[in-house]
Amino acid sequence: MRLTRYLYNTLEVKHNVLLSIFRHQKEATLFWVSELFYSGLEEELKEILLNTFENCYENDKILREHLRTFKKKILSKVVTTRLCAYATFASTMCYHKFDLSTFVKKYFEIDVVQQEYTFENHTESLIEIKKENIKQYIPEKNDHNWKILKNVCAFPINKEYAKIFTSEFQEYGELKQLLSNKWLYFCKETPIWKTRIEECDGSVDDEREVITFEDDDNFDEFYSKWNYEPDEQPVSVMNTLIGPPTIQYKTLQDFLQEFHLTEVIENYIALNATDKQQPCYYQTKCQDILVEWFKSNSNETTEVELLDNSVNIAHTNQTYPTFPIAKLHKKYIWQTKQSYVDDLINSAWLSKFNNMKDVTEENIKDISYIEDPLATIDLVVYINKRFVGFDIVYPGYENVPKKKIELLNKCKVTDYYQIKAEWILSKSKHTTQLDALKLL
């Protein structure tokens, strides 16, 4: 976590820049753009805006004609000139129509069509922002530092789509504690805070997660200038910074619906590796979440219940996304010792770099089998001294095809489940039990 000038989570601010533009919310857009700018994160702000233009507004004639001017103005030595340039570019996107089909394809790996839509205040002109339009976001000076956050945090962080943008989740109580007790430590990599810390001879102690100062005078000087006292803020300010205690998270389907996108569904979507199909958003996102759940679980038991409709999670580091199903030189991979499977997958990875040192001829044959497998399973974990497989199903691919189940059965696969992406993405925190349907 990295905090901005007014102690928002930087990653969440970036998400809110996008959402406010897509929702055509000019004032919110100006606020979030200013928050990144005055935090010293200009390069990241430029990257967000240019990526948004390229992926969502590439065919916009007004923006394209303004692009050269924008790139020139952000090189100015005058701070307000640069900020107004960023604000103008972002605000113009706010008032123009987007096409998010490329954005969704790039980040979520699904094909969609942008539907025609209308919105209030739509215009085809350049929205030029001047200093007087953003003066309320210029850094505020106040003799009472503890009052600053209450006055300047004009917009609450929006976390509705946190689950589709990132797999990092922290509970409200944990976030509140970190912001109250370790806020300065999480500011250490933000340019504006880094400068403030260095000016008072502060240094980072990563082991204790604190900022220390050379002497009491430096300590007093820093905190007299910059102590925003987040631990003393009312609940309303805390919720503005980290979000409310209870959040109704939205899914990718909600995103598509809100922003007028229709998914292109193929007649047949296969998980068979021989089709060479790129994994979709649901698969890759849910793979990451499942791996995190298994690796971070504190249950160290070696006996885990594998029921017909659920699987209890236990800690394991043996997780294999996109697990190859193949017949090796002696037996099927599912019947092979886990240690050999581990070595085989690692050797296959090294072979991509022509690093085949100490690999036997037998292993080379087996590597060729798993590099061209009969099928793949989205995630396999090794618990209970056995492999357990999970295929992820999602809208447009509601169930694992019967043909694949028959193939896996022939390949001696057991303890094989299908699990819904919607169920995984609906969880706001780690779970101890998977709602999964046993197929083999």
C-alpha cells in the first residue's frame, strides 16, 4: 500500500480516475487527477491518461488533435500549466463518448461490443480547464493539521469494482488500524512525502515499519508541519479514505452492464489446451484468488474433506495453474509422484530458455508431452497427498463439457471439481471452504 498526499491508497485513486472519467463525473475527475499530481506522481498520472485515451478514445478526433498540445504542456516548468494540461485532457474525455471494447479485451481478455449510449452534458468540443477551475485542489495550508483531511477529502474512495481491478483485499478493521498507526510508513515511497521526510532527516525502518528521525527537534518539526492525525479523524473521514465497513462489490458483468458493453459469446468455449485459446479474465483472475487462498490459509492439517459439493481449504504451496493433463512415458501425470511433477513442470519452464542441463532423455520426452497436453485444468493443488483439480466456469461457459470430463476420466483424473467464477469473485475476504461441484 502506498498513500497519496491526503492519505488515500494510490492504487485505488488510479481506479477512481478511470471510473470518474467513464461515469462522466467532471468534478470527481479533477479531484483524483489533482490528488495524483500533487502527490508527485505525474508520470503515473500521464500513463493512466494516455492509456485511457489509447484504449477508450483512440478514434476521438478532438482528443487526437489535442494530443500534441497536451504532451507539450505537461513538460512545462510551471506547475499550474502542467496540472491544467492533465485536467483538460481528463475532463475532455469525461464529456466525450468512450468505446471500452479495446480496454476490456486488453485487461479482462474477453471480447465485447460497445453499445450506443447517451448521457447528459455530452459535447464534441475541448473542455479547457484553467487555474480558477482547480484552485480548490491546490494544497491547503492550515495551522491545525488535524483539520486538513476533513476539509480537503472532497470525494470518497469508490471500491465497488475493487475485485475486478485487483486481487489485493484488506478488511476494513485492518485498513483502519494501518492508517491510524502506520500511515507515515505507507507514505514513504510517495514523492511528496519522501521529500518531507528527508527534509527533516527522517529514515525508513522497514523491520518495524516506522519512520525514525535523527533527534527530537527533527521529529517535532516534521509532526508540527505534517501530522494529519488520521487516528483522531471522525468515522466519516476514515470512511472517505478507505471506504465503508460494508461494501457491495460489483462483478465484471456489472461493469459491462453499467458501461453499455455486450459480451461476444462463442458457440463453443473450450478449456482444452489443444485449442490454443487464450485464457479469459474469469480464469486468470480466479486462478490468482484461489492460489492466494490456499497459500495464505493457516490450516496446516493434512486431512482435508473433499465432499461432493465443497472442499475445505488447507495451507499448501503446491499450486499449479493451467495444469497439463498428459500421458507420460510410464503413466498418466495424475498417477505420478508430486515431486516428479514439480521437477517436470520446472524443467519445462527452463527449457524455454534452452536450459536443459542435467535433464535426462526420459524427462525430455515427458516434457514434450506436457508441453502439448491432452487437456488442461485451470488449477491443481496438492493436498491430502493427492492432486485436487478445479476448472472455473463462468457466463458463456456454464459447465465443463461432457467430452472433457470423459477425457479426464480416461486419464485417471480423480478429485476433480468445477467452481463458479461468480462465487469466487463474490467473496470479500479469504474463505475456508470452496463451494465446488465434484465431477470425478
